[in-house]
Amino acid sequence: MTPAGGFWELLGLTIEAADPEQAVLRMDVPDALMSPFGAVLGGVVATLFDTALAVAVARRVTPEHRIATHNLNVTYVAFSRERALRCRARVVSLRRSVAVAEGEITTDDGALIAKALGTFGVREPR
């Protein structure tokens, strides 16, 4: 289920799949988030990673847990003029208060755009 409205709608985000093994998010990049040179802005790619990796972590904890990004390392491989991007994310490690997740973003035709590794704080419900 994709959250309705707001941030998700503004960025063209949808959840294609999410289970305890992985999360797959799609972003249909709006015109306003393209660079003047016709490529998807790097910050947009980072936002897709941040969101997808957090969804992957969220699928491994209860809805009452709170998740916050501590660190996000993005390695850009190629520019994308394609607006339909897909991020596959999975949890690498989940401890009591810290999770590590990784992901990769591709275009619809499978071209690799970027890879990322993120560290997230996980706060248990009180």
C-alpha cells in the first residue's frame, strides 16, 4: 500500500512490492525534478533511496517503531533521462537500535543508475 497524497504524490512515488525480504519503489519523476540538461537531479535519486531503504527497514519492524536516517551513501553510476526509476532495497543488518540497508536504482529497461548504503536509527515503541 502506498501512502496517499503529500510527499509521495508530489514525488511520483509508489510502492510496487514490500515484504520482509525487500521493498521495490517506483518513481515517475515530475518535470520540476529534472535538471536543465534533461537528466534526473541527483538529489531526486538520493530521495528515492532514502525512502525505499526506510520502507525496507519498516517492513522488518512493527508500525510503532520510529525510523530515522543516520547516514546515506550514494554512488552514482550513470545519468538518467528516463523518468521511470525503480529502487530495489533490502535490509543488510537489523539490530536493536540500528539498521543497515542497501539498494540500487535502475530504469525500466534495467540500466543501473546508482547504488546506495544507508544506516538508520530504529527506536522501539514506548
